Amino acid sequence: MKRIVTLQDISCVGRCSITVALPVISAMGVECGILPTAVLSTHTMFKHFTCKDLSDQIEPISDAWEKEQVAFDGIYTGYLATGDQCRQVCKFFDRFAGEPGQRDGRCMIIVDPAMADHGRLYQAFDASFPDRMAQVCARADLILPNITEGSLLTGLPYKTEYDEAYIQEMLERLLLLGCGTAALTGVSYEPGRLGVAALDRNGKSESYFTRRCEQSYHGTGDIYSSAVAGGLMRGMSLGDALALAADFVVRCIEATASSKNPRWYGAEFESQIPWLCERLKEM
Ligand code: PXL
């Protein structure tokens, strides 16, 4: 069984980051280790929340793992609590995936630069954070930004109306950060359709579109990235992993739409896990 480790926060309630990554990746038949970067009472879209920064745990946990010769087939990073954690995460890559130029390809690095949406940085970050996150992206085999994050990482203006040339330019500029493949989420070229567009360093592109759901729930980006990470760890092609994850997220959103829970509680992915497991049997 493949083993991935995910570095992101634990938001105790609200279905995002580790409370999404762990169940989704485990359900996909991939062992999921965690390195929590912070513990929050909820994610930061709630009005009141606590946050305990766990930066001082990253190094001792890494030291202990190294002594035990723990190895990973993948490293998947999401929401990081501080700019300095971006530096710590790069150090973690050096130790467990290899330093730049010395990687043997055994450990895949997947980075979701979870820091912004709908044209705005999340409230916990200041304007210097995207440059720090760009350094994490530089080290990745695959990055999964949304368009807001893509614009913050590349300096391209954020647009809600755009054409294919804008997305192509954003993808090309994201690759200039140094990552192997960039996959932009939340891309839409026609009313009612939404999806993902990817480009790799060899110029190969992939895209996949589904129906656009009217509803928007917090944490769907984390469901998406977790499912992509699980798919890639299972040996799926990038195109298949991007498509499976998109279909899964649509189902999660649809399952949530009839719920009376406020949207801050995230998307109900739990009820769709059996569907995900069934789909994996076909692959
Ligand atoms: O879903 C991204 C995310 C993860 N973790 C925390 C967040 C957010 C988005 O706001 O606040 C703590």
C-alpha cells in the first residue's frame, strides 16, 4: 500500500484540510500520515475561532521519522498557518523527497496552495504570504491552485470573465515558478460548465469539465486535492485523477445542497465515499 503524508492544519469542525484529507485518502486505499501544522477550533470562515500554531512540532516529528527511517511515496501540502511554515515545509521536502536536483522520483510532491478564493486572500494571511507559498509551489511535481491563488502566485490580474488565452498564460506563468505540472481549478469557459485545466513542463495539457453547481461550499478545494492525491498515489494518470476528483466533488456538492446545515460546515463528502470506492473498483 502506498503511503502519503499530508501537512496542513486540523480544523476540528468544518470539513476542511486534515478532516477531509484523512478520510478521503484512506477510503481510496492509500495510507495517510499527517503532520498537523496548527489546530483550530474551526476553519477561519467562522466568526470565532481559536488557532494553536504547531510550527515547533514540525522539526522534532521529522527528526523522529528520519530516525525510524519512515519513508513516503507522496507528500501533500495544504493550508499552512504562517509564512515561516512555508520555509519549514521546503525543508521537509528536502529531507523526505530529496533536495532540488537530487530527487530520485520515488516521492511525489503535491501542493495545494490553499490561501485564497473568490479574489481574496484568507483572513489569516498578509500580503507577503503568496510569495512564501510560491517557494513551496516551486518544489512541487503538481500544484493545484484556484484562479485567485493562480493570480496571487503569478501577478496576473484576477478575473471572473476570461478566455482560454488567460488560463493558458496563467498556467505558463505558474510553471515558471518551477513546478512540474500546474492544474488550475474552478475554470469555466461557458455558462453551466466548470472544471480544471492543467499544463506540464513538456507542454502537455489536460482539461476536464463537469456541470457547474450553483452552490459553493467551504472546503471543496480540499476534497478535490485530496481525491487527486489519492488517485495519483494509486497510479492513476493525471487526467484520470483530475476527472475522478471533479466528479466526486460535484456529487459532494449535490449531496450537500439539500442539507439545512450552514455552508460553513463544508460539503457532505461522507455520503459519497461509497460511490468513490465503487468508481475505484472500475479503475
Ligand atoms: O479549506 C482551506 C482552509 C483550510 N484550513 C483553514 C482554513 C481554510 C480556508 O479558509 O481557514 C484553517
